[in-house]
Amino acid sequence: MELTAGDFSHAGQASSQIKQMLKQLNIAPQVIKRVVIALYEAEVNVIAHSYGGKVTCRINPEGIEIHVSDQGPGIEDLDLAMTDGFSTASEEIREMGFGAGMGLSNMKNNVDSLDISTGKDSPTKIYMHVAFTSQGETDHETG
Amino acid sequence: MKPVKRPFHHALAVSEATCRGCTRCMKNCPTEAIRIIRGTAHVHPELCIDCGQCLTACPYGAISVEQDDFSHIFSFSHRVAIFPAVFIGQFPEEIPESWIFQSLLDIGFTHSFESEFGADILKAISPKISTYAPRKPIISSYCPAIVRLIQLKFPSLVEHINLMRPPMEITALYVREMFSEQGIDPQDVGIFFVTPCAAKIADIKTPRSDKEHLFDGVINLDYLFNLVYTNISRNKKELEQADPAYTPVSRESWLWSVHQGESSSVPGRTLAVDEIHNAIEFLEQFETNSIEGLDFLELRACSQGCAGGVLNPGNKFLTSERLIYRPEETTRSASQEAPKDIKHRTKRFERKLKIDYYEPHGTDALDDDIGEALKKMNEVDRLKQQLPGIDCGLCGSPSCSALARDIVQEKASFSYCGVLQLRKNKSLMKDIWGNKFRTEN
């Protein structure tokens, strides 16, 4: 799914579509919620900060892989960007209710693995994975 | 731990003899619960939320709301009617409330209460406990169709549903407590709810430990309206002299069931959404991008709240207006405080005011097994590409997507698509669809 820079009016469409799919797959509501929160954040980031990008996802019975990529300009200091409350969002974007500086940490807290490749003046690629079986149940099966 | 799903009771029924299979109800059903099978509408019991949209949509009167036999009230020596304030709103202002209360006695009840009295009881006990849920914003539990909608379609939001009982239930608990303190055998007390909609019947009659035994029966509002109106038109003289005793409800609580009635009496930032399709659109958004800053959501399945209930004979806008502007009678004023001394409040009573939890009943899954569901989802996508996307409903499913799901779940066949059958007649189809007619898929 394509994401257009500055198209805030359609923010949430990708997460909503994936939510509908996961509901059909009998995924636990709490897991769906985590996927939706993380993806929504990623979507808004692309719309707010990049030159545009896209979301693709791959679902298998174990979990969902989400790839979000954009055409730059990249995140200069990723560690700083991961800090709660850090934001480079313009006043205009903040006034629209976005850009609180919780995006990346919110993503990290809701997925099982997160991998971000980025750099100054380069595209950003985000990989997220959420497992469908919770940790507790996996332990139970292996133990 | 997977909670056991308890089946819901349903109050709407389709008459096979009257139904023409016209598809109107099917297309209006917000949960896509209806299919036309062999020319008759069938309601899927696991998907129906008893909102009544189908009944409103049916031009042939083929859908009806179940009705208890009124004479059942006479099986009890103490016969209590609990009715919503919208009942009063059905009557023109020239008819004083005292006539209505007296008429309820005349037709056979021994006591009557407005269900909104429960809101006053709650306020009197503690202004802080009118809402309680594990997560904010709290969603009102007042409308049972909305509660079911959330359980079925938005299971991740069940933790937002208010666990405090709605006013009608609190009133019923209070009445039971009142009689029990008077030493009256509970077996002799019959409490009947006067319902403006099918959803409340379905809710009351669903066997559930937390609702069971609250009401002994349900009287449909239109039926009672006829009885009361007949009594009023025949006995005006007597009614003018009558002075029935009744428990007044504060003005604020009285407006609880109309649009923005409940939300305006809950502290904090609140939002009210009425009509089921609006509620669904709102919940979709709420579920994807949780809304910041709101404390309370009043969601109602009917337009104009309970004034729009399918069993109300009057116009919903007029009903709301009458409730808001009905001349204030001596007992009801804007400043009136809830009764400070709720006489029959015991610890036992207070403990019953809250229910434990609402269970999710998610119904969107194509299969219990994720792998199987994935396969089916891909198959649904493939079929959707082949179907015309016109959503005509001729196949008996509400949309092409729904037909695709039904085919995958072996409830329908690809050959049911009438449009694809018609497309075999190329010249006819070209006449109807012009260049948009595709000969191949």
C-alpha cells in the first residue's frame, strides 16, 4: 500500500486494512491491537516526515511481518529518535495532533522485533514482526 | 483461557409466508447477519445484534418483535411496570403524566417506575460510580445492541464497556430490594420492562447469570401505548380526579435515554454518537487509532437514542422534543436532586450494581486455525476478483465480498451470482451496462 507524503487525511488506512485481515484470521484482539498501534505509528511517520513510501506485509500462521519503506530523507540520529518525547515534527504537524515524539518507542513497545535501517539523506526501511502466539503459550508448548 | 461463548437470545423473527426475499433487510443489516435462502430472509443468530434495522427496512411487515402475553402480569400479586421516559414522550403534552401513571394502574399494574429512576439511585449512592471500566474512554452499556456489536465486531474494545448496570436494571434491583424489606415473598413480585426496542428484549432474555431474574417479562411499548391511550380516551373524567403515587425522577436522569442525555450527565469530556452505522464508523476509527482525551462515549443503535426505538409509535424527533419541553410538572425540576435517602439500599443491593465483565464474542474469523483462515482469506480475495462487485444481493448474500466469504465457508455457491449468469446474454448486457460490460472476468 502506497503512502503519500503529507496525506494526513488518509493516515490509518493501511493499519485499518491490516486490522480487518487479522480479524478474519482469528488472531487474539490484544495481538491485533499491538500490530495496529505499531503500524499506525509507522504510517504517520512516513506521511509526516518522508517524501512518501509504502507498506507491505506478509502473514503466515506464526506471525505478521511488516515492511515500511520510504524515499528518505532518513533519520539522522536513530538513538535520539527512539527516545520518548523526542520530536522533529513541525509546529504545523503538532497542531494536527501528530508528532508527540512517541512514535518510534511506541512501535518498539508493541512489536516482537523491530529493525530500522536509516541514515542522513537515505531512505528509511522498517521491519517489524509480531508473533501470533503469545510468549506464555510458546513456553507452554516447548516446556 | 478461552471464555465459553454463551448464545444470545434474539427477539426479531421473520415470517416466511410474508417475506418476499426482497433483500432490503439484508442490505441494511449492519453486521451482515442476513442471507436470503430460498426466497426468505434468514438471520444468523451469532451475528444478529437485534438492532431492528431489518424491521425498519422491511416494506412488507415480514419482520416482527416477539411479545410476551400481557396477561402474564396477573400471575403475580405485585405487578411492577418499569418503563423508559420515552414512553411518556409518545403522548401529547395535554395528557398529564398523572393520567399515564393512573392508567398503568387501571390496566393492571400495582406499581410503576420510570427506568431512569435507576440513574438517580446511582447518583445518590455516589456521584463517582456511575461509570466503571478497566479502560478509558468508557463506553456506555445503556444500549444492548451496541454492547453486542462491540462483543461481536470489536472484541478488542470490550474492556471499555461500562460495568455499572444501566438504570433500568438498577431500578429493578431496587424494587426487588424494596419488596424484600417489606417482607413480601419474591415469588409474588413480577417486574415487567416496557421496551422501546428489540435489543432490550434480547438482552433481558439471554440466559446470563448477571441479568437473570431481574425481570419477569417484557411488554412491548407500542402494545402498552395502545392500552394506556385507550384507557385515557375512555376515562378522562375519572383520570382528572386521580392522584396516583409515583416516584419522581430528576430532569437530568429523565433525559438519559435520548441523544446526549447520558453523556451530558457524565463528568469529563464526552461524546455521543447515535444510529448504528454511525456507531460502527466511529468504532472502526476508535479501534485503529485510539482517541485521546475522551472520558466517556455514549453510543446508541437508534437515531435519536431510545426515542428512535422501533417499538415507539411516535416520530423519534417529536418524542425527543416532547421529553425536553414537556411542561415540568410539580415533581420534576431541573434543580431537583436525586433522592438523598435511598431507603432500600443495603450492602447486598450495592454489591449487585456492577457486573463482572463483558466477554468478547469475535465473529470475523474465517477459521479457528490461523493457517486454514489464511488459506480461506486468499481464496476469498481470489473470488472477489471474479465477482462483479455490484453488490446486487440477488445471490442471497449482502455483497460480493460476503458471497465470496460464504462460498469459502461452503454456505453458498459461485453459481449463485445472477449477474455472472446474465452476462452470458451478451447483447442484453451491453444494452444495460454499455461499455462497462466485461465479457470475461
